[in-house]
Amino acid sequence: MTVAPRPPHAIAVVILAAGGSSRLGRPKQLLPFRGRTLIHHTVEAALGSRCRPVVVVLGADAERIRPELEASDVRVVDNPDWREGMGSSIRAAVSALQDAPERVAALVVLTCDQTAIEPAVIDRLCEAWRSTGQPMIASGYGGTVGVPALFDAALFPRLAALSGARGAKRLLQRGDAAVIPWPAGVRDVDTPEDHDSLRDGDEGP
């Protein structure tokens, strides 16, 4: 009897969208950007990549943000502990993925406020993971490393133990992650000044 080859294991994308945007004063997830909202822009980039499933973690303002996701092929995970910081959202996503029907071999973590995100950025991380064998692949910008970043499933227990506002950055800064340069990653939206820049320069097509 011929045995069919096993399909490749999935690489998930986790979009962290649970924060309260305290420095901005309004939900950054719903800011307009190029004819859509920031969360919609990020979801489209994730769905345009070769990764599945796409998981969006919500917390603050979840009921206002959820309608933006209803027409998208994403899984929504609620994080009741969002006030603890990004670490709690990563924990919630890892827990949900461990219960998923498919085996997830790695995950890519995104935030919803890096306006330059596009499918190719995500796919480059996946290609580096396959080619280097490194368990962590980080993006490099502004003299540091950060998200988008890929984590092998072997690191899921460590991700599930994260706490605090820094999320997975403490793992990435240990120095054992492969780094993919992405200078545009330095552009994000945290403050009213960032929002003004967004409106002045980036709302057009």
C-alpha cells in the first residue's frame, strides 16, 4: 500500500491587537490607513502570506474591533488579561494554537501598528527559518531587533511563560536569533504625533 506523504506543518501568524493604546488616546487598531483600518491592513498582509492559520488577539475595545475581522479568514482569540501587556497576548495565542486541529511548527508574531508590513516580509522570515534551522528569526531595524519575528514550536513553552509589556523581545535580544534586515519596521504608531504623520503621509494609495 502506498502511503501519501504528510503535508507540511503549518506556520501560523499571530497579530497582537489587544492593547489599550494609552499613549495615543484612541484604539490604534481602528485608525484609518490607505482606505482601511490599521488592523485590516495588517490582517490583509498576513492573509497574503503563505502562512496559516492567522490568529488575531483582541482585548481592549474588542467589541469595536471585532467587526473589522468578520469578513476575514482569521481566528479571533480574546485575551481577558490584556492589561498585563504583550506577554499575556502571546500566551493566549500559543494556548489557542496548541488546541488547533493542525500541527503548528512555528508562528510569526506581528503587531498591528507597523504600517510597512506586507506579505513578503512575513514570507522572508519563514524562508529564513527553513534555510537556517534557527529557532528564532527576528526583524532588524533602528539599531535593534523585534517583530515581525518567527518562533519555532520548540520555543512555545517559553512563549507561554511570558509576562509583562515587552512580550517576546527579551527572547529576541538574547543574541541567538537570525536577523532579517527590515529598515521600514521602525515606522509604527504609538503617539498622537505618529498619528499625525500617518495622516499627513500615508493615507493615500
